Amino acid sequence: MKFRHRTAAPEPDPDPEPAESSQEQPNRPERSRRPRQRSAERRGTKGVERPWIDPRDLWAEALSGVLARPVRSALTTLGTVLGIGTLVITIGVASTAANQIVGRFDALTATSVTVVVPPPPPSSDTAPLVDWPGVDAVDRLAGVETSAALAESDDTSALQVRANDVITPGVLSSQTLAVVAASPSLPAAVRGDILVGRFYDTGDIARHDRVAVLGDQAARLLGIKEVDDAPAVFFNGHSFTVIGILGGFKREQRLSTSVILPPTTAKDRVGLDEVSRVLVNTSLGAAQQVARQAPVALAPNSAGALTVLSPPDLSKARKGVQGDVNGLFLVLGLVSLIVGAIGIANVTLVTVMERVGEIGLRRALGASRRQVAGQFLTESTTIGLLGGVIGAALGMVVVVSVSAIRDWTPVLDARLALGAPVAGAVVGLLAGVYPALRASRLEPVEALRAPS
Amino acid sequence: MSEPLAHSDTPDDDVIRLTGVNRTFDSDPPVHALRDVDLAVRRGEHLSIVGPSGSGKSTLLNTLGLLDRPSSGAYWLDGVETATLTDRQRTSLRGSRIGFVFQAFHLLPYRTVEENVMLAEIYRKTRPGRDRRSRAKRARAALDRVGLSQRHGFRPDRLSGGERQRVAIARALMSDPALLLCDEPTGNLDSENTFSVLELFDELCAQGMTLVVITHDEAVSRRANRRVRISDGQLSQEIV
Ligand SMILES: Nc1ncnc2c1ncn2[C@@H]1O[C@H](COP(=O)(O)OP(=O)(O)O)[C@@H](O)[C@H]1O
Ligand SMILES: [Mg+2]
């Protein structure tokens, strides 16, 4: 009965590791364990080191453990690849799309304000709501970069226009085109380019010159390519010298098929006098404010009669897009990640059970419970990291491809690119906790019975 | 049988000293696997422990190897009283003082012979003259000692049983242990391979290694300079 009253019982040590063969330990007296423990440690630790492993060795062991079963490890990463990939695609496509929508607004709509002037009631002699010099008032508003007034009417929207030099005899080069009048600032206001010649200036307007600028489509229809030889166009019985061709319209594209006249000339020759539209380009973010102020600036007494076309509020649009795209797919990605984590946990557990003999051997070679747990944690973390890297890479390829197809600029956040693999590693780490604990709890004696 | 199993005259020279060690398993019914065992093994000694199956040989070896704790009694390993050590201390003492050779070899099948041997050193702090970079060289030297230096790049499954056991012995030698504990080292080997392993034991013994070989094979135990017999958990001296 000697074993029932041991004298120098080892204590449940301060060390967190459970005592080996703890289930087989006889009951020990509870008294005075602390002093005895301390003195025992002082004696016992003489010449006894602490278990220690070089991080490089831990990494090498874990890596060779992962690579020992390459197909299994590759398949185990799949869940994480899917999860991380979905998240990267979701976030990447969402921010790319949001950027795209915002970008489009920025370039065109976001800074475009149009004021529509209603036609005056017929047979009334009241002064027009907006007159040509009055348009200058808009330019003085804060945030306005360019503006131009435009006069169109139903009477001039479809005139028979003919070029003077008939290139092919017998072919009538008469075309149905719109004739409009516009301020000299029109090229800037429509963000167009003078392709040939020049636009009319204030001098032309003041002199009531019979000059015209053609929209690029109108010029093509009329067969006019050059203005050096002063080609002319005829309509309403008048001839006008073509001094330039305007193209590259970013707004009011319909003007590309029109003949553009100086306001004075238009009033004289075709009776086109009333301003029907004012085009305003604002600086970024000023559109809303300009839209509110422009009618008052144009027609101080009857601002309410004017209609303003302004872009929607941007910040709302951006949030809306991101919110819509993200919600569902984020959930999908997170679910895939959880499935991936369960997969890693499962396979790591199987691996632990298959390697019981190896664990016993490592314990016999001096590996502590923590080192055994550390190895399996490192292995599962490596698998998670691998899944994260592959998932992030695939996700980015998809984001870039989608962007290329849609002709978008891909937006890939550096935080996303670096965070995704880290997220994969964290998934692997968490998934490895339970298998690692199981591995570390194995008793060396029991473990060594299993074949290695 | 009258000679005491423990030498008490020069305790510092004892690599192993067990006094009054008991080990009982709380199974149903309880098994008293070791009964009042006293044993001392001197440095450089080649001791064999023989006994029939189920007599407690493995339990004794697990106790000696710090893989298991005795239920009572004292065990000094290389001058350190082990009963009061914490689990971690026992683990590192095991890693630094004891080399194991198992019947089942316990080589990792997915690592080369050399990597298997190097495994013995990774769980310890590097000591002077034993840094990581020269580890492969030391593994080759250990393989050289067991006559397998030309096999260092092989995987264990390409080796014969005797070669595998010699790799396991090289791994045990790698950590420069005070004691080599062998549990039925030839249990899985044919007579030819058994012979090569036993020859190796003789060489190691001649080089001063302390060997404790557990076996149920009389032919194996005859090689030792001292034999003890275990039956039903009790040790008895045998005069060679
Ligand atoms: N964990 C255990 N629980 C209960 N009984 C055990 C345990 N381990 C060994 N035994 C018993 O202890 C005795 C000695 O076992 P062992 O030391 O393995 O014998 P040997 O190695 O000599 O064949 C046997 O009767 C065995 O059944
Ligand atoms: Mg046995």
C-alpha cells in the first residue's frame, strides 16, 4: 500500500499544462503544496532547461506537415479560398462600381446644370424671360466654370440646308438640319472641340456677320471638310459662310447635327431670338448650389417659371450603390469563411488522429504540450493563410476582369489586398484551436502505442 | 538473489536510481504493474530487462523515460529527483537526457532519414557548438555512427527494418543523451537485422553509452553486461 501515501507528491503545477497521466494519479494530500513545490522546483530545476523551439523550426515542421499531404492541404484550403475570394470580389466590385458611378457623375452629370426657359406665350409682346446679355449673370455665380445660352425653336428645327459646292453633279446635297443660335462660349459649355477653323466671337456677333459653325455630323452630311476655301451653306434664302466645325460634344450631343449661328445673325435671318436653354458647367460639388441660384440670376422676377435640370445628390448615390452590392454577398462570403473554417478544423482533427504516433514521438523527443499544440496551430494557420492568399489573388483577378469587361477602372484597396490573407490566417488559427488542444492533451504513453 | 539491485556506494555515478517505485493503474480491476522496484544503472552500463509479456517491462521503461509517473517511490535521473518536477520540466529533461528506441521505430514517413534524425534537436535551446546551421552535419555524424551516412536522403519506407531501427538509434544519439532506452528494439526485426542492431549496441556500449534494453528475447538480453528479470511487476537480479 506504499503508493497510497507518497511523500513527495508532484503538484498540479503553476504551469497551465495538465499533469501527464493525470487520470491515473492517486489522490494526493492537499496540504502545504506551495512551500514544498517551491523548494522542490529549486532543487529539481538544477540542470533542467525549459522546452524551447526556434520559430524557424516550428515553421519548418508545420510546413512539412502541410506539404506531407499536398492534395489534402490543397482541398482543405478551398473553403477559405471561396470565402476570401467572395469577400474580395464583393468588396472590390462594389467599390469599383461605386467609383465608376461616382466617376461618371464627376465627369459629366455631376457638374452639368441645365436651365430650360419655356417659350413665351404666343402673340404677346412681353419681354423674353431670359435675354442674351442676361446670361452673363450666371457666370458670376460661385462655382460656375462655363456657361452658354442656346436658342432653338420648332420653326428652325428642320430646315433644308444646302452646301454651295455640289461635289457630285446630279446629287442634291440638301439636308434637313436644325439651326440654332448660341453664345460664343458654346464650345466650352458642351465640352466640345473645334475640329476645323474657329468659332465665332463677339466681334462676329456685334457685326451681325453671316457666318455659321457646323456640328461635325452636319458638316459630314453636307460634305464639308475644310473651311479654308470659305464654303457656304444656304437656307431660308440666305447664304452663310462656314468658319468652323465643332465636334466632340459631351453634352447636348444633338447639336452635332445642327448649324450654329451667332445670336444676332440668327435673329436677323431666321427669326431665332429667344433663349431656350442655358447650359452651365460647375465645379465639382457646386452643382446643387448653382442649380438653386441660376434661375434667380437669369430671371430675377420670374425664376419660378424656369426649369432646372441638375444631377442627383452624389453622396447618397455612392452610399446606395455600396450598400446594395455589399449586403448579400458579404453574408455569402462570411458563410463561406465559416464553412472553410469548419473544413480546416475537421481536416486538422483528422490529421491529428492520424498522427497520434508522431505526436507521441515528438513528446518523447522533448516536445512540450504547447509545442505540439503550436505545431498544429501553425499548420492550420498556414492552410488558412494559403487559402487567403489564393482567394485574394483569385478575387482580384475577377475584379480586374469584370472591370476590364465593363471598361471600368478597378479599385483595389491595399488594405483589402493585405487584409484578405490575414483574415484567412485568422480563420485557420481559430479552426486549429480545438484540434491543437486535442493533440496537446494526448498522453505520450498512449500516443506512442499508435503506429507512426 | 541476495545482492542488492541498487548500488548505494557511488550514487553520483548512477544514471538511473529507482527506490521503492510502484505503479498501479486504476483500471477495473486495478493493475499493480510495478511493485516496489529498486534499480540502479551505472554510467556506461548495458543493462537488459527481460520478462514475459505483460510483466511490466514497458511500464518500467515509460517510468524510466519520464513518459509516465510512478504512483509512489523515488526516481533520480542523472542526479535529478524527478518526482517533484513539473510536467514541462520532465518534458525537457526527457528531451535532453534520454534517447528512445521503440519497437515500432516511430520514424516520420514523410521526412528524409536526415530530417528524422534532426528532429531530436529541435525542441531544445541551442547549446554552444550545436547551432541550427551545423545540425545537418551532426545528423550525418550520428548516421555515420550507425553506418547509414550514405542513406541520409532516403525516405524511411525505402529502408529495411534493421536500417530503420538504426536510423531511430541515430536519432536517439543525436541529442547526446545520458541514457538510451530501448523497448523491444528488435521486436520487429528478423534475425539478420537483429544481429546488426545488437552489434551496434555493443559498439555504443564500448563507446561508453548507457543502455537499458527491454526485451523478451533471451538472445538479445545475453549481450548485456547485466541482466535483470521482471515478472509480475517485480525485479530480480540475474547473474550473467
Ligand atoms: N494504461 C493502462 N491501464 C491499465 N492497465 C495497464 C495499462 N498499461 C499497462 N497495463 C497493464 O500493466 C501490465 C504491464 O504492462 P506492460 O508494462 O505493457 O507489460 P510488458 O511491456 O511487459 O508486456 C499489464 O498487465 C497491462 O495490462
Ligand atoms: Mg511491452
